[in-house]
Amino acid sequence: MNRFFCSFCSLAVAVLLPVSATAQTQNVAVTISGEVSGPELPSRFLGLSYESSMLLTNQDGKYYFDPSDQALVNIFQTLGIESLRVGANAVDDPRIPIPQEKDIDVLFRFARTAGAKVIYSFRLKNGDPANSARLAHYIASRDADLLDCFSIGNEPDIYLKTFDAYFAQWKPHYDAILKAVPNAMFDGPAAVVNDSYTLDLAKALFPLGHLAIASDHYYFLGNGREGEKDPAATRARFLSNRLHEDYDKTYAEIGAVLAAQGVPYRIDELNSCYFGGAKDASDTFASTLWALDCIHWWAAHHILGMNFHTGESVGRDGGFGAANYAAFLHQPDGHGFVIRPQSYGYLAFSQGAHGNSLPVTIQAVTNFNCNAYAWRDHDGSAYVTLINKSYGADAQPMSVSLLLQGTGAGSWQRMDLTQHDQDVAAKTGITLGGAPITSQGTWSGQWTKIASARALTVQVPAASAALLHFTPAK
Ligand code: BDP
């Protein structure tokens, strides 16, 4: 079947395109509606998620969220990370101490320096409501301007098998925190297996006026240990448009239902594969292109944002350890960071998504894994991201006939997201706009002027993405 879809619906209609005269080049037609009918990109859309244990000092007595760590501050600002969620498995794990006032101070000082707001989680499983209420009051009285909201527990649907059992355990914590902080707002239930908890909590809580975010978690590519058994096959799944069927299904079940009810919804933790990701897939250039597509897809729907799980140590395999999906990790010598491939997906999204999502139709031949997303910024300029996910033996450059409707003359600039060998298994050698992200978290990529026209043809090499920026003539 040929594919014809619009980024706001999964309408499948057969459209036949002429086969390209140039061997191996795929002709793709992308038409962007000039009508701004899509959602506006919410502030703080892009976020990271960390284990609560990352708030504690490490074996050298050092804090990770050190406000004087300029490299980490730079990374947040360069990647466009404006939401910082702390919680995950560590928040409910009895082996992990509960962060106290001093740890909290350091976290919020970091958030202030980096320009991010915090979703702060308290312990639910065997947690002490009075202790959480005390710390909630501490946070609200010092750092209310940096606090997005509180959350209680992580993925409770794994061990509390009914919503009623969960709610009965959750409510005393909520009540105690609300008593200490009467205007407190909450994120919940941070469910992972049973998404009905998200709808049920919204139903119970939203009318009371204290639910800031209804949330759930996704690991769209499944179990990391399974994924590592055949990394090539796993990378192929990262780069398949079939994932859009999963996104469609989950959005229809949760996001769209909440949007219709006017309830704010956020995926407050996600990544590719759970159990810390799949080695040789979650840590490769395939994950860059996966993340870029995934973020654009969800941003074109009605959700508040997404927090990608990361950190030096994450919950995995029943304990804690290094994550294959980590976006960046401290260099072994402690100076600066090793920037992992997935960071480039976040950076490319932040560079190419501003204003309102524009409806896009893509015409391409069967099973060619390409994507296109478009945004209209408040200054009238437009941004387009074209992703060519073909690679290896099936690598095919694409030639995109691009039409931006409802616009007059103007000029285009371009910036490419590439890996220098066009190798989706690569872990290094990635640049955006000709520059890598440095170990100090800085990036000096550039837009390049390419044409002056409303419509143009754009060549996008295999295993790469092209970002375009259109500025209307004055
Ligand atoms: C999530 C947990 C997080 C883990 C992650 C994983 O909240 O703590 O690190 O799974 O398994 O469900 O990678």
C-alpha cells in the first residue's frame, strides 16, 4: 500500500507517485497547509526525567545538579530542556534515601540557573505523608516559582493492581501535602502498564482543581535486554514508521480523551527501551532519528510535553545502573560530558519547532520511512523538518518537492542532522548544522541560505534529517 498521511490523522489513502528517474532516489511530495490549525508548542514541552537518587551526593560527596557545573547548565540550555522531572523507580525504592532539604536546595538552585521547572516526586510506596508534607512546604515556601508541580510515587500500577487500591494509598499523601501547601498542584499517576489509571485519576482529581498534569510513561521499543539480542533488528524498529501506529493508538486511548476533557496531559517519563535501553540501539544514531520523529509526532498532538528518562544511573533489571538511552554522561575525568546520540534529536527538535504545528501531507511510496513536520512561528516564519530514516542496504536519498501553502515569496535556510558515515549504528560523528555539541554543552551549528521561493525541491540524504526555515519576504 502506498502511504498518504496527515500528521493530525492517520488517514491512509493510496497515492501513486512517478518512480524517480535517478536510480535509488525516492521522490517524496510534502505539502504544508498554510492554515494554523494545530496545537501551539507549550512552553516547557521538552523535558528530562531523572531518578530521585540523582539528587543525593555521589561517593565523592558531589552533587550531580551542581548549579556551578556550567557544562550541565549549558547542556540544558543548548538542548532546550525546560522541564526537569525527578522521581522514577528510585522515589519508591526503600534502598534509596529520601532527599532532604539540603539536597532539594541544590536541585532548585540548579533549576534556577538552567532555566527549567521541576516536577518533584515524593515516595508513595511505604512513604510517610507527614515527611512529604514537610518537604513540600519547604519547597513551596522557597522555590514556588521553579516548581511545576508535585507528584507522588512512580508507576504505582505495577504493584497496586486496581485504581481503587492505588487511590486509597495515594490520597493520604495528597491530603497531607495539600494541608501543608493549600495551593499545591499535582502530577499523576505516572502510570506505565495500565493507562486507565491516568484517566481515572483525572476523573477523580481534575474537578477539585489540583491536578496540573495527568501523566503516564512509555517505552515504545520494549524490553532493553530483549532488544540487545539482535541490535540490527532493534535499530530497524527504531527507524520504522510503524511506530506511528503505536503512537496513534496510545494517543487515541489517553491523550485525545484527556484533550477532549480539557485535562492537561504529559508523558512525564519515556524513552526507547525499558531496563535502561538496548545497547547498540538506544545509544546509536538510530536513537537520534527515532527521538526527533517521536518528539515532533507528539508535539503535533495535544499534550503538554515529554520528559525523556536519563541520568548517570537509572532503574534497570531490578536495581540501578548505567543507561544505554542516557542523553549525556559525565566524562570519566569529571570534566564536562560525553554527549550521546539522542541529545542531537532533542537539539534538532528545539531548533526546528516553534509556534504552532502545521498540518502536513506526505506522499511517498510504500514502506519508505520518512517523516515531515512543520511549524509556523509567531513572527510568521515557518520551520520544516524532513527525516529520511532509510539506511544501510536500503539507503535511499530522498528528493522532496516541498510546497508551503498560503505564503508568498521568501527565503529558505537549511541545517542538516547527519552522522558522517550515514551509519545508524554509529555512536559518534554526529553533527547538526555542521557542528557537534561539545563536552561543555555548547553548540555552534549554523543555518545556511539555500533558496528564495515558496516551493522548492530539497535533497535529503539517507539516514539524515534536514531542518528548513522559511522567512517571508517583507
Ligand atoms: C521506568 C522507571 C525508571 C527506569 C526505566 C527503565 O520509572 O526508573 O529506569 O523504567 O527500566 O519504568 O529503563
